[in-house]
Amino acid sequence: MNKQKVEALFERFQGMRVLIVGDVMIDSYLWGQATRISPEAPVPVVNVKKREWRLGGAANVALNVKALGAVPMLCGILGNDTEAERFVSLMQSEGLDTSGLMQVDDRPTTIKHRILAGSQQLLRVDTEEDRPLNEVQNEQFRQHIAPLLTQVDVVIFEDYDKGCITPPLIEWLIAEAHKRGVKVSVDPKKRNFFAYRGVDLFKPNLKELKEAMAAEIEPLSEAFKETVKLLRQRLQVPHLMTTLSEKGIYWQSNEGEWHVPAHVRSIADVSGAGDTVIAVASLCLALGLAPYPTAALANLAGGLVCEYPGVVPVPRLRFMEEASRQLTVWEEVEFSP
């Protein structure tokens, strides 16, 4: 029965249209060997053996949505530079639609350069401009997004504090989505943390929760649960899902609370796990799955991607296999019409 329900769920994912609005970026990796110290400064010299560029930020959410069988529509901001061309080329090579991307003159395309010796990251260098879009750009971006709203099943805000998402845009998009009966989920960051009032699913990690609420709390303690409740009331959100790293996921909603422990895994890299979690949870939310199965599936998927180095989307077939074998939540899975 588990396998049948997993297959039914993934069949429902097929063709769902997901609008992803957020900060897009390139993840650049330089791999090499560090065998000596530079004579110019006390730093290692890396002899480069391989270089790779990958889609990152909100684009990684799009990759996860696509891996799950749904159709991502990505809206983000690029600079007018050669790296924007590289980003578009990467999108096209993954079969992703680029019509939602907008270029501006006053900022570079965001890139995170990682330099690694073997599996050890030595340095990260960021090229970015995190100033919020100005009024004119904000309106242009809104006009870019508006036509896509007529054809989506769920909206995801993927906020990395790089300036693409602003409070006026947030307020407008939530209202427009809800007007059409479309649910909205958020993977927040610090700057706009309290601007997402009225969304359907809010997904901070523990660090973001503690910083925003100025609360030194232990995960799963009574103080922690009360803090989540206060935030949920402040934002007026029906569902709040907090990712707790090795402790799994805590979900609190109008219907109750659930803790899903993490599965024991060999961790290679935690980068991008949050992108996977929000992608899975948002699709389940749009299908009307109950909170506990949604949290369990998102938790399983987020753990799976941590077994792979770098920022990668969820491996669909393995996710389906493990969901069939490991999860005990399938008797609770019912789909809305």
C-alpha cells in the first residue's frame, strides 16, 4: 500500500505548475590540490584540476521542483553581464524556462565561488549586490510575474536577502495568489522575516527563528514551542515548519504539532537541503496533504540531498524508494480533489 500511495503522490506532482520568486545565483566550484604554502602570504596554493558551475538559490528550488515531476516557473533578477549569460545557459541545459528572469544594470549576477582542496572547502568568495530593488525595478519585476500567476498551483518565495524580494512585492503577490485560491509558502531570511504575513506555510530554520525572535531556546523545548506559536500568531500563518538540522523538523499548525526526527545518514554536504525541503512541502501543501505526512516527506528528502556533495536536487527515484520503505505515514495520506 505504501508503494501505491507513493506512486499516486508522484503522479499528482506531474504537471503541477510552481511559481518560484526569489534570489537566483550561480554556485561556482573550483576543485584542486593544495600541496604548498604561497610565498606571498601564509595561505595554501591550490592547483586547479576541475571547475564547475551550478544553478543555486531559487534556481535550486526550481531544479528540485522539476526533479519531483512538477513544472517550475522561476522569477529572479540577473545583472547585465557575462555571468547572466552563463546562468541562462545553465537554465536552458536543465530544460528550465527562462522567461521569468529579469536583467538590471545596477547589480551583478550573484555568484558564490567555492575553492576546495579535495573535499575541504578552503574559501568562499561572493560576488553580489544585496541592495533592495528600487521602486521602478520593483514595479517592472511585478509586471514580469503577473502573467504567470494565472497558471500556477502554488507560489514559493525563496528569499536569500539579495534584494530581489521586497515588502511591497511580498504583499502584492500574497494577495494576488490568495485571490486565485493559490497557496503560498516561504523560505525566509532575516531582512523580510516579518513581512510574510498571511502566507500558508512559513519555513525558517532554527538559527533564523532564534535570531528573528531574539530567543535563546533549545529545539523542542517548551520555550521553543511557545516561540513558534508566538511567531505563528504574529504572522497569522496556519502552518509553520522549522527545520532543526540533525533533530529533523518541527511542524506547528492550527491542527496541532508534530516532530519528525531526522534519519541517520552519512552527511557529505548540507548545502541546498532547505531548498529541497521547501519544494517538497510546497507541492504537498498544494495537494492538500495533512501536516504530518508533508513534514515526513520533506524531512526525508532534505536528508537525502545531504548525502551528495554540493548543491543538488533531490534524487527522485531514490526518494520514492525510501519513502515507500521507511515512512509509516501513508495511512494518513489523503489527497484533496
